Amino acid sequence: MSLADPTSARTRPIPKSVITRALEGVRYAITGVAPDTWFGPMQPLAPMAPAVVAGRRFDYPVGYNLQYGPRAYEPVGFADLRALADNCDILRLVIETRKDQIEAQDWDIRPRKTAGASARPRASRFAADIAAAKTFLAFPDREHDFAQWTRMIAEEMFVTDATSRARRRRPRCRSRHPFPRPRAI
């Protein structure tokens, strides 16, 4: 028998159960997760992709979705932004000045130019619709007038840059309310 002749060598495969048991023992010793608790809390799943598949460059931290507070992993949260806006006098003056400028803008409701038309349709054709829209916009959330409502929206935009539009049902109507009810100042 020579060392160069591989066919004359006697081989015997190691049973898979021995390797599997050894790996489970090492895994339990390192992580503390027994084979019967394979899907416990904070335990990442074992990779299932073939070895040739490249993984993500940056993986999610384990338990990342357990934190449900907004901006929990960000260095600056909404509470910090609101505290800054309320306690920094110069920033508060800038925000209030910009809100005053937005409130001072004149606004009007006009018909939109249709596709292919060279001019807008006459507003007199839509007078009833325009009057209904202006009446509705006088109190968009039925609690604040248009000036107060735009100031609340502008406050959220300037402070947190995260204004949301929650559509809510009107009490006596099946349609949804088209305007948000912003956070009170």
C-alpha cells in the first residue's frame, strides 16, 4: 500500500448524528440555546441561503423590531426636537415669523386647467363647488379656523418635519374627512 494510491485506503464515513450532536453541544455552550428552544426570544434564525449567496453588507440588529417607539434608534427624537423648538428663543422666533408669513398669504380656489386646454375654465361655472369648498375650509377640522389650522400644520412641519394626515370618518357621513387634525399647539 502506497501513500500515493487513494483507492487502496480504507475510509469509513463519520455518522451524521455524531457531527450534529457535537454542533448542537457547541451551539448550546456558546449561546445557551438548547435544541428544544430553537425559536426563543432574541434568538436569531439560522441562515438558510446557499453558501454561494452573498449576504447583506449590514444586517439588522437582533430584536430590532421589538422597539416600537418612534425614532427609538435615532440620536435625536421628536421630544428632543419639540424641546429645542420650545426652549431656543431664536428658533422659536424664526418659526413664529414663518408661520405669520404663511398665514398672511392670500389664497383662492380656482378651477384647474384641463389637459389640452389653453386656458382655465371660468370660475362662474363652478361657483357652487367653489363656495362649498370655501365654506368647508373655513373650519377644516370643525374645531379650528383655517388660520389656526395652517399654523398647527406649519408648527409640526417646522419642528418635527413629520406632519401626518390621519383620515377620520365624519360622524354623519360615510365618506372620510379629507383633512388632518393636527396635534394641538
